Amino acid sequence: MFTIEHDYDTTVVTLIDEGKAPLKEDVIINAFDDCITLTQFDPRIDDVVRVTLSISQLRDIEAALDLPEGVYRLRKTDEGGP
């Protein structure tokens, strides 16, 4: 399950773990113009862990989800071309 909220300068997506225990803590994704942050409470250290991704890194993750093992580099294409 997830929720989506639109704030002034960010879109906030919260991923909520469902299913059999043990469940993981919620993951909060903040999408800004220039980066994406992911935060999650880590009970082992009793603190929130944050990861910041550039928009380029987010695009790489999106592409990687549909590719087999290997090393890849995304290339920008000219408008109207492949």
C-alpha cells in the first residue's frame, strides 16, 4: 500500500509494508525538482536513515529494473531520434 501527497515544493510518497510479520518500517520518498530522498526508521540504530539520489540516478534505477545483469550507461537521445 502507498500514499501520495503533494506539498508546495515536493511530492511525498509513503510505502507501507503489508503482509506477514515481521513488517518493515514505512519508506518515505520525497521527490524534489533536483533530487529524490528516501527515508526509513531503522530500529536497530533507533534513528532515521536517509538516502539522496540525483534525478539521473533515479532514471538509472528505473531502467535497471527491466534489464538483465551487466554494466550499462544511459545515453540522451536527440529529439525525434532513437
